[in-house]
Amino acid sequence: MPQEKDNKPDQSEILQFASLIAHQLQSPISTIHTILDVLAAELAGPLTAKQKDLVARANIRCDEGVATVRRMLAIVSALSRREEIGGVIDVAAIIRSAQTRYEEKALQFDVTFTAETDSESFYVRGTEPAMAEVLDALVDNAFKYTPAHGQVRLVVSAVPEEKIVRISIADSGVGIAEGMREKVFEPFYRTPAARGSTRAGIGLGLSFVKAVVDELGGTVRAGKADLGGAEIAIRLPMAERSEIDRLEEAAKSSPLRVVIVGGVAAGPKVAAKVIRLVPRASVTVVEKGEFLSYAGCGLPYYISGQVTNHAELMSTPMGVLRDAVFFQKVKNVRIMSRTEAMEIDRKGKRVRIKDLADGRESCLEYDKLMLATGASPIRPSIPGHDLGNIFCLHGVQDAEGIKAVLSGGKAKDVVIVGGGLIGMETTEALVSSGCRVTIVERLPYTLRILDPEIARLVELHLESKGVKVLTNTTVESFEGDDKVRSVVTDKGTLSADAVIMGIGVRPNTALARRAGLQVGETGGIKVDERMRTSDPDIYAAGDCVECVDILTGRPCYVPLGSTANKQGRVAAINICGGQDTFPGVLGSTICKVFDYCLARTGLTEAAARELGYKVTIALAPAPDRANYMPTAKMLMLKIVVDSDTRRLLGVQAVGPGAGDKRIDVAATAIAGGMTVDQLANLDLSYAPPYSPAMDNLITAANIARNKLDGHMVGVSAADVHRMLAEKKDFTFLDVRTPGEHAQIRLPGAILIPLSTLRGRLDEIPRDKEVVTFGQISLRGYEASLILRAAGFPQVRVLDGGIAMWPYEKLP
Ligand code: FAD
């Protein structure tokens, strides 16, 4: 931590430190408070009078702890927003709104409180919550150190010639000795009188006051009050006239009322951003579930046990639970959980809501409405679908259900219906919990986000981990008594202790449809690039909306947490009167399946062809870093290029190597409209522990360029497989070494190692096509150049070599 010259921590460090401590303390103190409440109410058994007294006293101290933590959080959160809001506040108005509270407190302490302001308004620069906290801290402090029957006086006055507003709190209490008047602003410093006081304190109040006042460009001094005790005097710069005019104009209008339906990803994002932009806004989140702002993406890792407590999925990086209290206290957002939005009255700008606990209905008025209603898993009405132990994995409760069935090794055979991403992630979690897993997929291959031959590589990896992958297989029914026992498919019956349905999600649009909002052709709510629905006062974001594909400009439905958050931010900015746009998606996706990363961005080859592109592809299997590094791992890339424009259209990456950074670079390149020629010369970083000298993506781009420039003609594994099956007359030429060949071979191939090829050309018939291959296609390419130079008329190279051959290999 940087220190000031005199080794005192600076004020911003104090605030950071306070924030950290407060976040750490909030949850334990609240828990202790609840436990004490339970004890005090004798819910855990009767208490003696003595015990009651002890619990009551502990509770008071706990209250003080809660208040301190809240104060710290409020101050830090108020100051952290200062840059974003700038702004002007009226100190007199803040005092007026707090006056009754101060008077009530004065009664408790048995002191007289007076507030004197000689003007209606005193404008200074700052934020309302920060100034309110400063005043609260000063008034509390004065009450604390003023004996019964004493006086506390708050005075606000202007010093126009100095352009200063002066706030002073004077009391008739114990006072602050002259030598300590500077020190009282140091963190944790308490005067001997304060230390001797029976009233609790930790010595942070005044240091916070100083931190805030410093931030606002003012000064604070302690002195002797004419009332006999201490006086704390603050001087703050007056706001400029132009700023005051703007504030008065804004004050004429009532605060922005924002109602948000949905409280998981997009909803809370909008709430937090709106409050940051317009602190006075009244923001309400309506969520029909119990849990808020949880990371649905982390659920598979909760099932596997890597995440040990579901609360971790709902916590900030600082470990603070993002529950209703957090949103209310820290974000100033009202949370209505277990509450369903039933109907939108667009004309009256109201939402009818229902409290799911007691069935009561009421209305919320809005200026802007945000729909973040997400998506629901598809549950097909296959016979037996309502048996026990058949789950969808969508929310925390689903994960709890699955965990309960797994606990104690109860579920041994688990069938996953659907070979999508959620099925894949859950598979790993189940296998690591000791289950035997079978994936059943109706289509000829799993993972539709990839091309078939790439998906097949992932299936091979799954099979190597003992997972059964049944493609071209349709589930017909589930059987069992109350709980599922077996899954009947068109290819036979599978025994099942549990079933996970992972066949996709459908956008939740019922509320929007009932309100007459436009819904797109993919089934998601239609929004413009500012995330506005067909009603300009209603916005939508996340899994409930239809997206636009950046490459094709066509509507698409790609429900992802990353997108939900970005869209939420854009919506919030526009809700608050700003201008921001969301350009669309490339369908960038990444997923971990055992030791493999699988990822893709942009168009697959199949999708590009379907859209009418003339396509060139390149497969590039290679180590993901310098091959001599012990950490190097295989990464298999496929890139899809528009043959006419040479633009990059899509990239897929699978394997144990680092696919994430290649996909992210590719997404950037595609969004920037780059050609493979530009991609091939990108200035990507290189050092042996991180990448090869020519990054995998650059190599893939160069393979594509070789093809586009006519230096190489490729042939896909699927075509060669078909040629072999149809017993086509061609030479399938393996140019690897005899040692490699002895380990693994492709059916129908002959071996002529590259080093001997030039001398053995006579062994290869010239009147037949030759398909060359090596381990990763480089030697295959070199062999093709030798053959072409020697006059062989028809030479093609197997795309991806033996490394990306997705069919049977011979040992
Ligand atoms: P949701 O998270 O679905 O939240 C919508 C909320 O709205 C729900 O809680 C619902 O109860 C509430 N609601 C709906 N209607 C009403 C109503 N009428 N009244 C009140 N409340 C209502 N994405 C990634 O980018 N990467 C990943 O790795 C990833 N992994 C995932 C793993 C799993 C197991 C799952 C289930 C999802 C994963 N996702 C991933 C997807 C990601 O979780 C979603 O895209 C994201 O949660 C969408 O957020 P949302 O706010 O739009 O909708």
C-alpha cells in the first residue's frame, strides 16, 4: 500500500480498507443479530432474567455493529459514485429530511437538539448519500459524548465572500483537548475521554467525515464550542451558479421510476447501472424466484463440488452476498422477490404484481420498464416426464435437487437428454461425482454450435472418459414408479437413477406478448439496438430477447450470460437518457468438457454454406505453445473463410490447449471485418510458455491463404471417409515416419515417409488421385508440393491430418 511521507495511510486507503472490513463484517454481524433475536424472543427456549439482560445488551452492541457497517458501506458507495455523478446538493434540504430523526435520537440521549439554517438552501458540490452520512456521523458523535440534559447544535451558514458553506456541530459534552484536535480525524484514534465513555465507538466516524470532506474539496477542524464541549466545523466550496440552476431544474421533475422484471443477470445489471447514473432514481426489481443475482453459469461447478456453497454463486468478488439486503442497503434498489409480474398496463404505465407468498396483488408505476424475464428450459411432454429425479438444470433449486440425488452415491446411472452445452458441462460434474453417464442425442451429432467433425472430436474425448454418447437416438418415454428407473429410446432401454434434460431453452415472453409487444421470428422479444422494445418506455435484455447476428445482420437467438450483462448495461444507459447501442452477437461460446476446451465464434462451415457463402476452410491442429515447453497442449482449430472476400467468418477450437484466447482474438477479428491476410500478420504476443512463434490462429489463417492462392487443395475427412467407404480408386498417402505409423494408422493408407518421397515417386500411380496426410497436415502439404512439382495431376491434402481425423483409427 502506498504510504504518505509521515507513514499515515491516506484517506482513499482508509475508505478502501473500510469498504473491505465492512463487506467482511456485514454477513457475520447480521447472522449474530438474527441469532440474538431468536434467543431474545425465547424461540430457542426460555431464558432467565439475567440471560435476557445479557442477550439484550449483546443485541444493542450488535445493532451498533450493524449501524457502523452500514455507514461504512454507505459512505464508500456514495463516494465511489462521485466521479460518475458529479452533481450539486442542497445541505439544508438534507438536514430538513433528517431533522425528525435527529430529534428522536436527542430524546433517547436526553439532550436538546437544535438545527439552525439562515437560508432555504446551501448548495455545495457532492453527493446526497455522502453528505447525509457526514451529518449523521457528526450528530451521532455529538450525542454520544454529551451527557444527559446537555445540548447539541447544528448550524449551517454561508460565507459568500469566500464562496464557502460552513457546517458546524457544537455540543456541551466532554470536549476535545487542544493537543488532540488534529488527531481525532485519524482512523481508530479515540480521546481518553471517549475511551473512558460507556458509549460504544471505534474511532472511525471522524476519519470518515474527513475522508468525505477531503473528497469534496473542503476542510474540517475540531475546536472548543461556546456550549462548553466540542465543535466540529466543516467548510465546503459553494457550487457554481450554473450548476445550481441545473439542479433546480432537475428538482422540478420527480425521480425516475424504473421497474425491472427479472432478478438474475440482466435485471440486477440494469438496476446497478441505473442507480449509478441517476442516484435519485427509484428502482424496483421484481423477481418471482427466491434467489437474486446468482451465477447460473456456475451451477455445474456447484454440482461437481468445485463450488462448495451456493452462496458463492451469489457473492461479489469481495465475498458479500448479493441478497435483497445488499441491493437495498448498498445499491439503494428495492427488491421484491417471490413476486411475479402478471400484467403490464402500457397506457397507465403500471405493472400488476402478485406476492407469491400470500397471493396479494398490487401495482407498481413506472417511467421506464425493463423486461429481464430470461428463458425457461424446454420440458417436452414425453410420457413419464413428470417422474421424480428428472431434472432440468436452470436454477439453484434444480442444482440442489440434483445434488440431493447424487449425495451418498445414490445416483449411479444418469442419462442426459440432449448434447448441448449444459448437457456437456453437467456430464463432467456427474462423472466427477462417480456417475455413469449416457448422453442421448436425437441428431447425428452433439454440440450443434460446432461443425460435425469438430463435435465428433469432443465426443471421442467424452468416450475416452467413459461417457456413452448415443447420437441418432430419440427418447420415447421415461419409466419408473414415482422416480425414474429407465429411459426408453428408439434404440433400446437405458437404466437411469436420474435424468437431466438439456434440450435447450425458450425465451420467457408471455408477459411481453400479453402487453402486445412485438416478438421476433426466433421467439425472443424484438428490441432495437438501444434495447428498446416496440414500446419506447419498455426495454428488454438477456435471454428473453432476440439478437442480431453481427455478420449476417439476421435475427438470431443466442441466450448467454455474457450477452445479458452487456445488453443490460446498454439498456440502463438509455433508460437514464444516455445513448448507447448493442451491435449484436457472433455467438461466441466456450465450455469446458473434462480436459477439453471447446469454443467457437462466428459462423460454422455448415451455417456459412447454408447462407450461400462460397467457403474455404482450414484445419490447424498444433501445440498451443512452443512444442518444446512441457506445458504445451494440443489445440485443434478450424477456421471458416469467405472465398470471395477472404474475410474470416468463423473459428472453432477444441482440445486441451488454450482455445479461449484464440477464440477471443478471432471474435475481435471477425467483428472488425478482417481478412485472413490481415489475421495472418496480426501482431500477437509470443513467448514459448504462451504460444508458438506463429500463433495457432495465424497458422490457420496461412493454411487458408495457401488454399485461396492455389498452393494447396484440401479434402475433408468426411469426403475421404466417404471415398474409402465407396471404395474409390485413389492413393491415400501417409507421409509420417515408420515409428508414428506403427503407433496409429488410417484405414486404406500406404506409408511413404516424407524424407524418402522424392526417391519413391515411382511407387505412386500417376493416373489416380493422391490424398496426402501427416500428423497435423504440414507434412501432407509438403508432400503435395513435391508430388505436384513432379507432375502428379490430382493431389489433395487431408485437412487437419491424422490429428483431426474424427473416424476410426487403426492401432
Ligand atoms: P435469467 O437468468 O433466466 O433470469 C430471469 C429471471 O426472471 C428468472 O429468475 C425468472 O424467475 C424471472 N422472471 C421471469 N418472468 C418473471 C415474471 N413475470 N415476474 C417476475 N420474475 C420473472 N452463459 C454464458 O455466457 N456462459 C456460460 O458458461 C453459461 N453457463 C450456463 C450454465 C447453466 C447450467 C445455465 C442454466 C446457464 C448458463 N449460461 C451461460 C446462460 C446464462 O446463465 C443466461 O444467459 C443468463 O442467466 C440470462 O440472464 P437473464 O437475466 O436474461 O435471465
